[in-house]
Amino acid sequence: MKALVYRGLNQIKLEDKPKPEIRDPTDAIIKIKYTTICGSDLHILQGHVPTCKEGITIGHEGVGTVDAVGDGVKAFKPGDTVLISCMSSCSSCKLCRRGMLSHCEKGGWVLGHTIDGTQAEYVRTPLADSSLHHVPEGIDEKALVMLSDIVPTGYEVGVLAGKVRPGSTVAIVGAGPVGLSALLTAKLLSPSLLIMIDKDPSRLDAAKAMGADRVIDSSKEDAEKIVMELTNGVGCDTVMEAVGIPATFELCQNLVGFGSTLANIGVHGKEATLHIEKLWGYNMAITMGFVNTTSTDTLMRMFQAGTLKLDSLITHEFNLQKDGEKAYSTFGAAAEHKALKMIMTTS
């Protein structure tokens, strides 16, 4: 089968690999229909994830059809259409019982990280009963791929951890796919003011189309000044960092108000300064972490009902076998190509 393989710093190669086989009773083999590229995959290529070794098939998102299951898999059978979660969980270890599926003692973020991932014609998914989700008939399967990772991430690590509530004021720094996912899911909770900050005009246009009340081009405008004007000088109740660089984390610290929450969603490859000398008296919280994907089924029901619109996150489509490497070069130059998420098909 064909697979996109990590081959060292900034190198992704389309290669032939053997079709995966069942190794453990809780495994399932999934024939991939649709997959996508995540910002975390770029972090791997940039050398920010040293636990990912050369030779791994990249990817942790996708929709596909069950090809085979181990004897221990009870909830799925060959032929089922499934959504693949970015997190694999046993549901029984101490951390899973605390809802921290991302730190499962037997799983967590393994696909495309420590074992071969979804950017291939077939993938072996461990702990299948808890890590796969049945796909309802008639649903948009391409858009559904957004529920593998980015939308639960924006919702759980941004909106829920950030304590967005009806009537609250919210600023999101970073209008990439995860920041826009946070925007879409924050809208569900009816904040009174939702501000999106970025330097990419096309992404700010997308944010406006998805419901942002105010967009700020921080390359041309003073984001801090505008946010303070919009909030009568008090700052926002929730500020989300969805980029993952020191400058944006510092900007977020200048946008918070008393009693607020700064929810860090971005994946940081370098240290960032915390201005505790300013914030120590703010009675605020700073949160960060992996997505646990405990919201996936809820989000899927909202998507099925039409409450949550996901297709607007997809801007490009490629065929994995024909132009998978081109998909990476396009995603890596997102501003140039006005790219958000890109679907890769395998047929």
C-alpha cells in the first residue's frame, strides 16, 4: 500500500509499505477513505516532536471502512464506516477514568506519532472499541474528518477549558484550522463578543464568514488597543492562544481581564515568557493540554443536526497516491494558497 512517511527534518515521502495486520485482540484495520494534515504533522517535520522517529507513517485523522477486527473488538465489524479519533484509549486505566484519554497508559496520541498513522491506504487502530466512532448514514464524511482532532481540540482545550459562557467576551489569537474550530464551537455558547486576531487576510475573511464579531489584522492594527476599546478597558473573559509561538502567547497575556482564563491551544516548540509580574493579581487561570476527545460523540450529533457547520474548514482536496507530497507543500505555505484543512482521498 502507499503511505506518507516521515523521513527526517522537513522530509515527507510517498512510499510503499506492507498492509498492516492485527497484532493485538483490540486492534482494527481500517481502509482509509479520507484523511487530512494537521499542524502537529508539521511540528513533526520541523523536528519539534523528538518522540516521533523517522520511518513513521504520518497522520492521526480520518474516516474509513473497517477491514478486519481482532477477537477482542466488540463494537465494530468489517464493513462499518468509522471516524478515527486522534486519541486511542483503553477506558480502564487510572488516567482514562479521570477523563484524560490523551494520557492513556496503553494509548493516547500514538497514531502518526509512535505507530504508523492514517495518511495511508490502510491503518491499524489500537484499542478500537474506544477509539473509533460509528458514522451515521447520509452524513458528509469529508467534513466529518474535522471531528478526528481539530474541532474537539478547539472545543475542549479552547472553549471548555477557557470557560466560555453565554454573554462572555472572547478573543482568539490565530485563525488557523484549530482557532477557527474554537470560533465555530464558541459560537454555540452565545458569547456577547467574539474577536479573531491573525496576520493572514484570507483567514480573517474566513473567521468573519464563520461568525466572528470583529477581526483584527495584527500586522496592521494594534490588537491590544482595539481589544481594550471593545471591552471598555477591562480585557476579555476568555483568551485563546491557537498559534504556538512565544509572540502570540505574550499577546494573549495583554488581552486578558480580571477573573479571566487564558486557554493555550497552540503546540509550542520553544519556551515562552509568562509575565507573572503583571498577572499575579488578576485572579485568572492559564490552561493548556492535549485534547481528550471526550466530546466527539456530542459534536458529531450537533454536526448531524446541522447545528455545527464544518465544511467551511476544508479548502483543498488531493489524492494521497498522486499528490500527497504536494498536499504537504500546499499546507506548509498556507497563506500563499489560502489553505485551511485539506482532504486527502485514497481512491
